[in-house]
Amino acid sequence: MQELLTVEERRDGDVAVVAAVGEVDIQTMRPLREAVRRLADDGVRYIIVDLREVGFIDSAGMSVLFAARKAVSEARGQCYVVSRPGAAVRRSLDTIGIERVMPHLESPDDALADLRERVGKPIGLATVG
């Protein structure tokens, strides 16, 4: 049986990109939830959740984003979410006003550029795509 959600992590110090592929819902969110929880527990202060390859997200999936934000905020960090313009996931996130609580950008590179500007130091994390 093929998994409905796969997650890939890339990390450089206290910055990580977590890229999800598939659907993020109540039945599939576990790998994403565990990845962001583990990274936050390991001291990552800046998490970029890349949802560009996610075709669907429900409220349970969105709760993972809010949990990630809470975890890194406690360490004075920042959570970013990335999704494709015009995609159903982006529309869902825009509908709930995700931008009011965390930056919602179009690519991990945009998030890394914003982060470099915020923290004022180079970040060696390379992104894919």
C-alpha cells in the first residue's frame, strides 16, 4: 500500500525545511506532525513547512501548522508555510487567515530569504525546487 503522505526534512542548525507530498488530513498527518515536533524538540527555531506538493489539507492537517508555530514561538522562533499560488491548499489556508499568524509564501527560497533578513545572518540550507 502506498503512503498518502510522505515527508522529507532538511536541516541546518536551528533552521529546517519540512516538505510534504500527498494529502494532510486526520488519517495521514502523523508523519508531518512527528517531523515538526521532533525538530522543535531538537532545538530548531525556524521551521518552513513546504506544502507545494500537497493536494489536500483538512482542519487536522492545519492543526499541525499551528502546533509547529506554537512550538517554535516558545523558543522565539518562526514557522513559515509554503504553498502553490492558486492551489486548493493555498485557498484553504488563505480562507482561515493563516497569514495573520505565520508567513505564507510561495517557495522555501522566499521563506529562507525572509528569514535571513529577520535574523541578519546567512543560512546555509539549500532548498529543492
